Amino acid sequence: MLIRRLPPETVNRIAAGEVVERPASAIKELVENALDAGATRIEVQADGGGLTRILIADDGCGMAADQLALAVERHATSKLEADDAGDVDLLRISTLGFRGEALPSIGSVARLTITSRPREGGDAHQITVEGGDQRPVAPAGFPGPHGARVEVRDLFYATPARLKFMKSERSEAMAISEEIKRQAMAHEGVAFTLDLDGKTTLRLPAEHPGDAGRLKRLAALLGRDFEANALLIDQARDNVRLTGYAGLPTYSRGNAGHQYLFVNGRPVKDRLLQGALRGAYADFLARDRHPAAVLFLEIDPLYVDVNVHPAKAEVRFRDPALVRGLIVGALRHALAAAGHRASTTVAADALAGFRPHAGVASGPAFSPSSPSAQGWSGWQGWAAPASANAQIIPGLHERSARVEGHEPASNDGWPADAAPAAADLIDYPLGAARAQLHGTYIVAQTRDGLVVVDQHAAHERLVYERMKVQMARGSVTRQALLTPEVVELDPAEAERVSARADELAELGLIVEPFGAGAVLVRETPALLGDTDVQGLIRDIADDLAEHGAALALSERLGEVCGTMACHGSVRAGRVLSAPEMNALLREMEATPHSGQCNHGRPTYVELKLADLEKLFGRR
């Protein structure tokens, strides 16, 4: 077997296959070059999905004539500096680019032209590379005082096989748009313009750096609904800082497309970060719902490795547990601070379900005794006492006496002073209970509108939060297995599970090594009851391999708590007294996360007077 050295042109095309996967990849590399050059304005044009033509123009520092020739050579970069001994420290990378591969890779598979004028002054120059064939640097015209214009034509013309694997022009254009959005999110102080096939699809002015400017930029990219339902995130731990915005649980999505993660200004797709985001919302969303979030992690470059993948989309942390703990803790703190708040989209969705009545249907006149009046039997209000099957709810009944200042109601009706007392409650966030509909929904009046509460979903969340507090105050009760169970695993999986034995013990699961490829389970959390030990351990092993944390156990405990809360909460169809309804409202106002049930659905809908007036054509 003969070993041959590959020609430089072939080496460049192989590298291009790693760095430039599609037009959006090329644009990503070129935009990052512009950002590293200190640009405050970046214009992007793409024709034919980026396969026909790409143009990136910026007002960065630019390049002199002698630098242009170096810029298109492999592994030539201005972003890494060698020390006196000639060594380069790859552990302290503070720029977006550093490999020196993007421009030569693009030039090897396309027709590349770079025109630039340096900030220090002087004439503009141009260099062209076609399919790896480099032309001499020549003088050129330039429209601005300094910066660079990079034009890429006929991408992948030199590698026809790669060209065949490209998606439709529309799909490639959508990928380009998404890439520009990610870059614009991370750099709100930079103005971005995107033109696709001659049509301006994105024009973002530069915003003032900081929380306000960042939220304004995110609103322009993700919509006003995200702005109205986003919670500010800003926490630090051990010189690692997490900032950004996360949506309320009731502002969840059907997929993870609205999750954007950045590390030191670099867009990344990292399983650890995505797993931490999922874990933070585990108590609030069903498994088929996903939170919306834009999170920025700032960390010393020494503690994160960005040199993991040619596309620099993956990172590796020196202390992943610290990073995950910071993300989960910061998000849960923000969600707790939101209290009973639900997303503004809940009201909009409710209003969309209303239809104006077209007219009065012909039929017999209405009377309380007629069959048509039977639909009113599900309504309970001030004028109608609760029916004889009303039940007193432990905790709510006693709280109602304290809140409203009168004795608890009896089972056969409401107290005479309930109405005046309730009238004083309309200034509370969730108002004063006025009626119960169909034994399921509480209607409350606020100062400027009304609130409709799903009594079962609301009380389920209240019970669940109380159970979590009780768990936090004491240890998880364990139950010993009559016969310890041996779980066969892959040797690496068994080692990972055994290494986390102490952490698992805190959750009530006692495991110990049992040979090279197995673990022995002696005790399980009592909350799990008669659980599938084999499946539980395998799920934990999978989670440890993917996220480095025992998510399966904690999530399963949460599901058990949710099931118990469901069975212990106020059921739909149970008639409540006025004090009980008001007590439920006050408890919701005082309980974090009460705006959504354990599955992420809203527990209440608030309609403002303006919304009601629109329904009836008053405005």
C-alpha cells in the first residue's frame, strides 16, 4: 500500500466539506469574520438560496493589500497570537473564528472575491479565488471609508457531487434567514440587513447594548408576544454568568425551534444546555411542549472548549455540573418570581374562540321551568345558593374565613355577608369570585375585567407546589426491596450509575456496583411505589450519558407528585362556596407557578374590559 500526500486543492475541498456544509454555513463564517473585525453594520445578500450568489458587506477594520493574499491561505488568521516561544494557546479563544479555514475552503469550491479597504487608510484592493485558483491582488473601488465586501458566486460549482445534495432554494433561503437571526440576537449593537433574491426580508437597526436593547432586538425577531411573555434572566455563579430571556410556561411551543443558546456570543447547539433548559421546565410542561428561550452564557474561555467541531457549533465545558446548575437555578428562580402570571396569548386564544351571535333562534319562549332552562343548572352565582352537595375543601375553607373576615359557610348555602365582602376583593390580581359555571369554572370580577379559572387545574398546581415544599424540607422516604434487584447494563453505563450513587441516594435510590456490567438496587423512593426498577435504572443511565445528570429519577418523582396532586385536588364538577372560591384565588396569587397546571396548560384566562367591548362592538 502506497501512502500519497494529497494535493493542496483536494485538501481544501475536503476541509470545505467540513466547514461549508451549505450556503448558510458559508454565510455564518463570513458574518463571524465581520463581527470579529469590529463591524457595526453588516449587509447580507443571497440569490438562489445562496447557491447563485452571496454578498457580505461590513464596515469593520478591513484589510490591507498584503493581508488579502494571506487571508485566503489555509490556517492563516489574525485571531490567534503566538507567545515568545512561538506557541499558540488554543484554550483562550475569545473570537468567533480562529481556524483560518473558512475563506480558503469557500474559495476552493466557489468563485470568491474579497474587496477591502483598511481603517488605517489607503486604497482598496481586491483578490479573487476560483475553484482554488488564486489571482493576484489588484486595486479596486470601494463604496465606504473602510470595511470589506466578500462575494461568493456559484457555490459548490467545483464539487458537483455536493451540489446535488443541496435542498430547494426556498429551504436554503430559510436556513440563511435563521442563521442571520441567531447572529443578530447575539449582537444587538450591530445593524443587520438581509436581502433574499433582491427583496429585503430583514432590516434591524443597531440597539443600545444591555437588557432593554436586547429585548427590543428579540421582539423584532421573535415577535411582540415573546416580548410580552419573556422573563428576564440574569444570574452568576463562580464567574459564570447567564443572561437572556425565557418565556412563561403557558407561552410554550410545539417544538424546540424557539430555543436559542449562545456561549460567549457564539450560537451553539449543545445537549447539556438543552437538557438543562428542559430540566428547568420539567415541572411545568408536558413532554410534547417546549419552552421559548434565548439564553447567553458568559464564561472564561479557559473553562470552555470551542475547538470540538469544525463548524464550532458544539462546545465542551470543564465543569458541566456548574453550568447546568446555574441554568436550572436561574430559570426556576425567574419562573418562581413570576408568581401566578400567565401569558398574554392565553386571553388572545380565548377571544379567538368567541363567535358573535347571528340572531335569536325561533322556538318556544324561555321560562325557568322549560326544558331550555336546563342549561342554567350548571351556574352558581350570588343570587343562587350552592347546592346541597357542595363540599368543604380543607385549607381553602379556613383561608377564606381569614381573607374575607366572616365565618366559614355551611354546606347548604353562602353566608349573607358574602356579597359585600367579595365586592371588596376586586382589586386583587385575580379579583372577587362572582359565579361558578358547570361546576368547573370560577368567574371572578377584577377592577378592569374578568377572570375565568379552571378550578381543578388551579388547585392541582397548588397541591403540587405544597408537596414539593414538603419534599424540600425533609429527605425522600425510601422503601427497601424485599429482594435486591440486579440490573444488567453496559460496563460504561454501570460505571456512570455507580459513580453517582451518592447523588441518587439523596433522591431515595440506593445502588451499588455489582460486577463489571451491573448494579444492585437495594432501596427505591417510596413515592414511586411498585415501580419498574429495571426501566428506571436504564433511563437514568441514558440520561447520565446524555446530560450528566439523573433527570429520569427527578422527573419521575415529579410525575408521581403530579399524579398525587391531581387525585388530591378539587375535581371538576364539585360545587364550591363563595369563600372557597375566593380562597382558591388568594392561594393562587400567593403561589409560584400557579398560572399553569402541571402540564403547562393555563389555569386561568383574564379578559380586560377593552377585550369584552371589542366582542360587543363597543370599540
